[in-house]
Amino acid sequence: MTEASSSPLPPIYEESSQYRHWRFSPSQIWDTRKSNHEAAVERVRRNFQEDQRESQEATTNDLKYLSVDDELVLCRFFESQLQGICSHFKFPDVVMATAVIYMKRFYLHNTVMDYHPKDVLLTCLFLATKSEGERISIEQFVLDLQLPDSDVVLGLEFIVSQGLKFEYLIHHPYRPAYGFFLDMQTISGMDIQPLKETYTKVQRIIKSMLLTDVCLIYQPSQLALAAFVIAGKETSFDAKVISYIETRFGSEQKDQLLQMFDKIADILEHVTVSKDEARVIDRQLRMCMNPANNPDSAL
């Protein structure tokens, strides 16, 4: 056996497009959003000027454009709406998670001033049903969600796919969380009933995580284990979870992980989505939507 063939294979996750292309530091996320937002505002401003020249209206330069924070609030609101739709229509959690992460990836490099989230979320959900093997025809999808026609979904399918770099496979925390849940049951002295109660809360916490940037920063297995620690504090089971982490990963790595989990818990403290705030931003958005994407504009 050659030296190359005897070297250990990397973990499956590290071979994924998510690991290679969709992991960022918080500063990288902010810089990416800021630069894309500035370019979008300039592009939309030019298009408004061109649109007004075409329609022979007086040029106005006093439009108030959305800020980066405004866009984040609006996206988070519609991501939560997407979660509600998935719950109502009983789509599996993995479909919901994939659809939400699709939205998050798309708006990392695009702006709501070009593509409204209420339209993008439908396309993301339909793409997620296909990538997660939840077989449903476009006709049935339109019927179930009571949409006017399939163009609402399919019209953005290629644009959203471009925004995803045509990389559809999503690794999210639900699967590793279930793996940890099964593995914890093999530990001697583990109390099964409080473990089950904790796991139920873990799924709720992961749902909240999906509304933040943590899925663009941390690995799914890290988020899953963080969810167990956070949920364990609610069920007084955290000591058992921490003991499990030490057993599986050693005391030194346990300390590093717990520091990471504290940062994740801090981020989750600010996950609340205000419907009233989103409504105000959405009204403002109607005034600064890119006229190039409006079929009724002169442009």
C-alpha cells in the first residue's frame, strides 16, 4: 500500500461544498453583505434614474433605501414565515432547514430590493423538496400552497439556483443531533426520560438557530451539540450532556467546545423577529424595489 493510499480519509462533511464554499467568519459575512448592499443601492439608484428618464418624469434622488440591518430583519421575518408554512403543511424538518438555509445563502449575495423574500421563499421551498427527496409535483405544490400559478415558483428557480452556485446539498444540525441522541443512550448511567425531554427541546433550539447566521459559521455537529447543552440547561440535564462531551472528546476539547457554545447561546438571545418592524420595512421596500424587475416600469 502506498503512503498516499494509507493516509486517513477526511470526514465526509469536509468533502462537501458546504464546508468548502459556505463557511464564513462573522466579519466575512458582514463584509460580504455590506459590499453587496452598497453595489445594489447604486445599481437600483441608476435604474430609477433611467426609468424616470424613459417615462419623462422628474428625477428624484430622495428615495430612502433599505440598510443592511433592514434587509436582515426582513429576511429573518420571511424565514420564520417559511418555517410556519412548513409546519402547517407538515413538511419534514430537513426540508424546512434546507429551504431556510437556501434563503440565507441566496441573500448573502443578493438583495431584497431586487428579489422580494415572499417570492424567493416559495422557490427555495420547492427546491428543498426536490433536494431532500420529498417528492411533490409543481402542480401539487401550487395547489397545496394555494398559489395563483406555477410561474410564482418556477420564474425564480434558475435565479435562486445561481445564487446557490447550483450547490443544493445541505448539511444541517438535525441529523447529527439525532446521532448524538442515540449515542448518549449508550452511555452508562444516562437517564433516558430526561434525555428524551432534552432532545425535544433540542429540535426547537435548532429551529431558532436557523434564523441566525450560526449555520454559516459553525459546523452542523457543533450546532447540534450546542443545542443539547442549551436545552440541557432548561431541563437540568446539562451536567449529563457536559459529562458526555468530556467522555467522547476529552476535557481539553470539552472546554473549547463549551466556550464556543456560549457564543452560540449569545447569538440566540437576539433571534426575536418583530412582525411590526418587518411590516414597516416592507412598506419602505415597495418604494425602492429595483424597477428593472418591475414589468410595469418604463425601464
